[in-house]
Amino acid sequence: MARGKRMALLWGLTALAAAGVFLFVPAIPQDPAYHLLADGRGWLGVPRFGDVMSNLPFTLVGLAGLGALWRGWFGVPSMGDGDPVPFAYFFAGVAMVGPGSAWYHLDPNSATLFWDRLPMTIAFMALVAAVLSDRVSRGWVACRGLNLLVLGGAASVFWWDYGEMRGAGDLRAYALVQFWPVVLIPLVLYLFPEGRHVRARYLVIALAFYALAKLFEHYDHGIFELTGGAVSGHTIKHLFAAGAPAAILAMMRRWPREVEK
């Protein structure tokens, strides 16, 4: 298939997905039961200790990724000019998920949930930008696309929060930002197999970690009961979700090394 047709297919499906969500899916309100997490136990003066402290790996992986980009930690080679920027946004977002999600789990409600979701959208959209930059159009992403994607992701959370303050929050835009990349990224890798820095194997591993995290989140209460109250599904969810950016960090060790000038 010609490159132009592949790009048309990619953007056409994205437009159809967005149109389908907003034209045919009714507004999605925030379920109040979402905040009723299974493990409410505190320890060492920290309320909901398990769900709060299990966010630490996000900050550690995020900072490790930033250190790898700027300091070459873990043997990560340098990239070409401008190439690391989407990855820098990605790991900055991941690092901010730690305190943002911890803040939410200290007192779960829609107001604190804003700070949990905002950095996640930054990470989601930055990863999409990194894949698009490597496989589709480096110039467009480097000049405008990265900021547009990140701002669009953030806007989805602000829109939901604005609706919540008016008593009618709508999660459709946020759901699109969170779940469409799970479809879009494999599609880009299939349609545009040639790239220098993004390797499909590691993206598949990252998506698998994310899928498992959502599964544990869904069965939060069931896993808490199954383990006799030892650990909740939501706590395990955080650990698996942090495995996704860890897979991206592992991928960075395989980047081609620039020729010394």
C-alpha cells in the first residue's frame, strides 16, 4: 500500500473513532462507586497505604527514563536532535503520575482524581507522538504534533473536570485519549514497519502490562477478598501499570548509537 494511502487510513480511522464516540455514545458520567476502593487500610500514618505507596514505581521509572535521556543512564545512547523530546514528555508524565495518583488515593474523590488523570494523559499522548515521530512523520510531530497531542490529552481531563464542577461530567474525551492509543499504536507499527527508535516487541510488552493493570483494577474487590485482605487488585494494578514505561525504558537501550562527529 502506498504511503499516502496508509496515512489516509490511519487518520481516517482516528477521525471515525472520535466521531463515533461523540455522535453515538451518550455522555459518560463519573461513577461514584469508582472511588469505593477495596483496600482502605492505613499504615504508618498514611491512609490507604497500599494504594498510595504502590504509586512510587511510577516516579522511579519516570525519573530513570529522564536520567537515561539526558545522562545516558543504563547505557542508553543519545538520539538525534529533537528525537528525545516526545520520550522526555512521556517520562515526565510518568514521573508525575506517582504524586498525582498518590494524592488521589489519600482521599479518593472526583476533585483529587483530576491530579491522577492529568499526568496520565500527558504520558499517553507523548507516547503516541513518539511512535508517530519515529514511524510516520518526524517533522510534523517535532514541530507541532507533540504539543497538540499533549494539549489535547490534557484538555480531555479539564473538560471532564469542568463538567464535574457543573454537575455533569463527561468522560468520553478522556476515554478516547486513554483507549484509542491502545488501538492506534499497533496500527501505526503495522502500517509503518520501518523505524529507528521504536521497536514493536517492547511496545507489545508495554501494552500487555497496561492491559493486565486494567484487569487487576476491574477486579479490585475480588482480588482483595481472594487474598484474604492481603492486597487489593488496585494496588497490584499500579505495579503492573508501572511495568509499561519500564518496557519503554528497556527499549531505549536498543537505540542505534549516533556516529561520533
